[in-house]
Amino acid sequence: MSPRAKKPKPLPPTFLIDTREQTPFPIWDMLDWEGYEIGKDRVKRGTIKTGDYSIVGLEDQIAVERKSFDDFFGSITFGRDRLLAEIERAEKLRFFGFVIEAPLERITKGHPRHHRFPGSTAVRTILSWQVRYPWVHWFYCRDRDQAGLITVRLLERYAMITPQPTPIESAVSGGGDNAPGE
């Protein structure tokens, strides 16, 4: 290839949504990939050990966990042990992010159903976890639409900088629990 020749455009990744994700983002409506439209054929449902969203073939490297405002407060209060176990599992990944469908200002005000756990305590908890678990990235989003876009963009950017296994490599390695079509 001559120095001036353009590299061929990479194909878009196949996004993976965990089967336990109850209200998945409509990823196929959110972006195009270097001029390719992302269709529903580039989005699969499967089991992800950690997180709600990943990329087929890269599930052991990147995951994103979505939290609605209600789920976020439930997770840091009553579901704290489960959330911390997920954070510990995420240490094995190269990238793990929480995408919260609420801005930090809203979290600071607290949740009406969790009045014994003020918003200021929630913020201090997250700040403490950011120091204690530096491999976890926290994204506070304006709303669900922005959270979906941030999730897709994080996965997209990771896929652009990370070589992905070819279908032959995936088949040779067994494809894992998250092989396409499962």
C-alpha cells in the first residue's frame, strides 16, 4: 500500500446487550460508523458477565453498566453488595464505565424514596469509589438519550482503537458465551 493510499474503512463492531438488560438503548438508531449505518444485525443480545453493554469478541476487555436514576440509588443503598461485587469483577477489564441517566446536580438533591440516604451521601460514596476503584469510570448524563449516546460512543471508540478478532479467530477460541447468534 502506497503512503498516500487510504486504509480501508473498518467494519463496525457488533454491539452486545446483556439479556438481563430490561430497557436497552436502541443502539441501531444512534449512530453510523465511518459512513456505515448500524443496523439491527450489528446488535446482539447475549450474556455479559459484567455490565450491560459490550462488543462481541471484546467482552473480556470492555463493558458499560447503565443505571437509571432510580436504579442508581437502589444500587448504592440496598443493592450495595451486588454493585461492589460487579465493580470487583470489572477490575479484570481494560475499561469499565457506569453511565447514569441523571446529572450530578440531580443526584446531589437526593431521591424522594431514599430520604434516609441524602444526595450528598450518594455523591461522597461515588467520590470515594472513584478513588478506591480507579478502573471504574463514572458518566453522569443529562437524560436517558444522552446516556445511550455516551454508551455507544464509548464502545465505538474502544472498537476503533482495539483490534477485533475475526470470525475465524472467534470460532477457533470457542466464541465464548457471547458468540453472535446466541
